[in-house]
Amino acid sequence: VQVVESGGGSVQAGGSLRLSCTVSGLDFNRYIMAWFRQAPGKEREGVSSVSWGGVTKYYADSVKGRFTISRDNDKNSLYLQMNSLKPEDTAVYYCATDREYGGALGKSWARRDFDFWGQGTQVTVFS
């Protein structure tokens, strides 16, 4: 399984970025997908997740209303549209694939087992 993120970069506070993630080697359209991030000196944090059908979505409180997760199962791709970025959004962002085939996404999604991770893409927001 290969997970590849792209789309990171440096942006001024208030700006936008769109992250993309492409997955190969599994039935993408039957796995919960998620975005995580890790800032220097901090623990990894769950940012957002989406059910395998794309209907159910969850967001961390810190990004709710600013970030939008989406997926295109025909393209085996996951996206994260990030608007109104803040300096505290600065982190390495990771795309991850859930362990369970056809799993049910719930509010405790960040505690699920995610088996496959990308290499990460750096997002830097400057004021």
C-alpha cells in the first residue's frame, strides 16, 4: 500500500491550502480515511476523518468551520481544503488509512487503528 500526500506549503495567516492524498494497493472506497497533523514538540492530533462512502465527516474542534475533508473514490484520493489558516495550524500533515475494511466511522475516530500513513506534507502559516 502506498499513501502519498501533496499540497503543503507556506502561506500567510488567513490564506488557504488544499492537501491531496493518493492511495494505491487497497480497495480505497471501503476504508475510512483521515488527516492527522503533528507540530514540533506536540503530540500527533487527529484533524478530520471521512467515512468510506464520503457521507460522514468529523473535525477537530480547532479546525471546525475552516477545514473541509472530501474524497473521490474514483480517483483513490483524499483531500483537505484548509481556509482561514492560522499560525497554530503549522504542522506536518499526514494522510492515513483505517485498518478495518468497511469500518463504521464514529466520534472516537481518532482512536481507531490507522495502518497506512503517508510521508507527510509540511504546512507553515506565518503571521
